[in-house]
Amino acid sequence: MAMSNYPGGFADGVMIRGMPITQTHPGKVFWVLRAAGAATQGHRAGSNGNDGSFTAPFATLDYAIGRCTAARGDIIMVKPGHTETISTSTAMAWDVSGVAIIGLGVGSLRPTFTLDTANTATITVSVANVSVQNCIFIANFADIATCFTVTTAADFAVEYCEFRDTSASLNFINIVDTNATANAANGLYFCNNRILGLGTTAATTAIDIDAGQSRITVNDNYVVMAVLNNTPALLDLATFNMLSLEVARNIVFRPNTDTATGGILLEGTGAAMTGMVYGNHCKTLDVAGMLIMTLTSALGFHENYLSGTADVSGILIPAADSDAS
């Protein structure tokens, strides 16, 4: 039996069997699947000659983004098992504002994007209000500079994604790298992701901030990285001041033996920051230093735990404030 299709929606709403159905987004929905073989379940194989519907999906994410309309609230649903390779700095551009990219599937069936061929291979994000959820991104070339190159892209959101290196030398240096324009990456939201880093040939940090920004949120991520002494695992803020920064409940394992000039969680020397760093749990092998961050930031630090010794529980770092009464 053919499925009922109402591409124009219902201007005044619709009720089906006594239940009102509310449209929760204003834009169009496009579907993407690069089929490995024949179409399944009576659907067409993915092709950029299709109309991007559920039964006739596009073949590539970049093409689907080009079919979206800026700021309309379009959604791109990427079907389970979809795979793509990104081999240059221009192969995939997220350049239509307000688009949500949602990967479907669990485990190895999540949409997977592999960056290869050149260390300049990247996904460029150059517009505001773009988000991506539930996808896997794999580095398969030496010292790939960054998975996402964020330029004028306020409120870019990355959630429930996984980032993997192929080996110690086929790896991401950064996951997100901003440009040197102040406030161009305001509202960056990087939460509930997993970073499984193996790289040892260059300093690797998940997020590299290259100018002052505000409203950056980095919460609830799980990060495992190889040893690179004096290199923060999660955030490199350089000398720039961040306003309304929130870094919370991240779990970081990086067995560095030296954190003196690169706190295990964050590195930054801006002295006029605002925001909170709280509830994070970190593991190093630096018995002497045990720094979460260079402490000239003016940030608030509450309930962060760090261990610099094998097989022991973490201690409160930095130390708790004393009772001034």
C-alpha cells in the first residue's frame, strides 16, 4: 500500500484518529544514503539525481546541503550504513545556515565519514546555526589538521558523535579549529561526544580556539588520547579570553608525565575569562604538576578531580578554597 505523502504539510495542523499532529520544524527533510549495492526495501539506491526523499535518497551529504534553504530549518537525515570519504579541503562544505544533520543507526551502522589523502582534508563550516548528531568521523591520513574548520559559524553544534584515529600516525590534530576572527565561533556547542585519539606525531587537542569567543560549551565528552606532554586534551585557548565558558563533566584520559605548560584539560593564559569549569575527571601520570589548567584565567573551578598516579582515585584539583570565617 502506498504511503500517504503531504509535502506541503498542513497550515492549520492535522488530527489523525483523534490525535493532533504538530509539525516540530519549519523546513524540509532530505534523506541521504550511498547504497553499497541494489536498493533495499523497495527504495532506490542513493543518487544525487534522486529527489532526496525517504524512498529516493541523495548519495552525498554535500549535495543534500546544497539543496537546503538558508535559515529555513531544514533537516538532513543520513541513513544507517552511509559512508563517505573526504579527501580535500573543499570536498565538503557546510555552507547553508540553520541545517541540522542527523545520523541514524547505532554502532558501526552510524554514518561514517573518513578523512584521507591529505592533511588538509576537512569539513568547512562557514555559516551559523549548523548542527550534526550521531555520526562517526575517522582520520586516515597523517596529522589531519582538523575535522571541522570553523570560520564565520556562530552556534555550531556537535553532539553524540565519535572521532577516531586510524593509528598513531594517521590521526586528527584537532577536531574543531576556529579562525582568528573574534566572536566568529560564538556559541560553539561540543557535547556528549567520544574522542578516541591515537596520534603521537604532533600536538593534538580536541578544540583549538584562535581568537576571543563567548558562550562556548564543552560538556559531557569522553576523551582518550595518547601521551603528548604539555598538551591539553580538550581545549587550547592560547592567550585569548573566553566569556561565559562552560566546561563540565568531561572524562579525560591522557597519561602525560608532564603538564607544567599544558594543563591536561585546558591550556590558556587569558586573565579575564568568565565562566565555570566543574565536575571534570582527568587522568595523567604527572605526579609533580597535576595541572588541569594554567591558573591565571579567573574562571571558576568546582569539583574537578585529577589523578597523576596509576591505580588511584583522583583528588580535588585545584585545591578547595579555605574557610575565611
